[in-house]
Amino acid sequence: MRLRPRIFKKSPVYVALIAGALVMIFPFIWMISSSLKPNLYVIEYPPQLIPSNPSLENFLEAWNANNFQQYFRNSAFVAITSTLLSVTISAMAAYAFARFKFPGQETTFYVLLGVLMVPNIIVIVPQFFLMKFLGLRNSLWGLVLIYTATSLSLNTFLLRGFFEQLPHELEEAVLIDGGSYLTIFANVILPLSTPALATVSIFSFMGFWDEFVMALTFIDDPAKRTLPIAIALFQGQHGTQWGLVFAASLIALIPIFIFFFGLQKYFVGGLTTGAFKG
């Protein structure tokens, strides 16, 4: 009986949350529905949310059209490699900022934070000339270099805050036993930082996988384009094949779902372990 007044008081909040969830989910449902329709019926009126004759033809055509598979492999290589490099370098830099004292430490860190305030689009012209000077234009490794460099500031900032909360006693015990700081970093810090590393990895991978502007600017070779470019190619000058666009977009979401749910297990497991250890 006492719970009823609380439920009634919170009912507007629940209604607002449900309404917001529906607003967010509906475009995704509509995209799935449209991808299962022939292009002729995507913009039919009155619209049908449930296709009368659903078909996977758009998915097959999108997968086999416009070198889509090659672009998919390019995006996978760039996103996975950039994520590994970014998280590794950021973790080492964050550990240095969190545990060591050196001249100009705080100044260097604030300069690193200042980079976060500069939109990437503003520095894209200097980046273009830098890539040209280094001979990395039209190169997937060039994209890896740019993606890694532009993500280091945020990842280092996030990881440093987490590393500072870890107890110093474990590190001191390793040093007493004759271990090095590299041993501490690899065998103590990283295992305890699974939640933070998983979070940073998820954000990094999603950003690299969906990035469009840099990939369009730095890559001219059709064989080295990434997946967002491939999806844009389905939009013609005089008409857009919306069924193919939606199908290609859903195919592009599959690695993100796999990556997210794969790391979510470690993320939740790390939080639970930390809670029980106290």
C-alpha cells in the first residue's frame, strides 16, 4: 500500500522516459522496415511500418555493390588498429600523469586538455598538408595515424582520472618484491582498469568506425575508402536508393553491436568485482 503513492508520484517520470525511448527507437525501427522493402515502396503513402512482402534483396545488393565488401574490410582494419593503438598509448600516458612527478606535468596535461576544445574540422587543413608531407595520403595507415592522434587527449583524460583512484599499496608491494613499473602497469594497473579500458575502447571504436570527414578528405583512391563513404555512394545525384542506404547502414551497425556487447561483459564484470572487493 505504501508503494502506490510512490508509483503515482513517479508515473510522469516513467511516462516521459517511455516516450523518449519510443522517439529514439522509432527511426531505427523505420530503418529496419524500409530496408526490407523494394525501393519503390520505401516512400509509399500511406506508409506501412510492417512490410507486406519483406525481402533481404536490399542487403544482398548492398553487400555486393560498389566494392562494399572492400570498404567494410578497410573500415575494420582502420577502426581496430586505431582503437588498439589509441587505448595502449593513452593508458601509458595516463599512468605516467597519474603516478609520476616530472617537470611541467600539470602544464603538459592542461595543454592536452586544451586540444579537446579545438574542433577537428578546424585543423583538417593542417592535417591534410601534414599527411601529404609524410606521404600518407591515400593510405589506411595515414587514417590510423590521424585517428589515433586525435583521440589521445580524451582517452588520456578519462583514464588518468580512473588510475588516480587505484590504491598505491598494490604498486608498493610489487616494487618491494623486485618488480618494475612495467610489471606494475601490465599486471596490476591494466587488470584493475578493465571498466575504464572497456569504456574508452567502445567510444574510440564507434568514433573511428563512423568517421566520415577525414576519410573523405584524405582518401582519394576508391580501393582504400571506408564504409561511411560506401554508404554515401548509394545516394545518387538525381535520386537516392533508400532501401540500399538503410540496408547498408544496418550492415555497418553489426560490428558496433558485436564490439559493444563483447566488451560490455568485461565492463560489467569489472564493476561487479570492484564492488565485492570493497
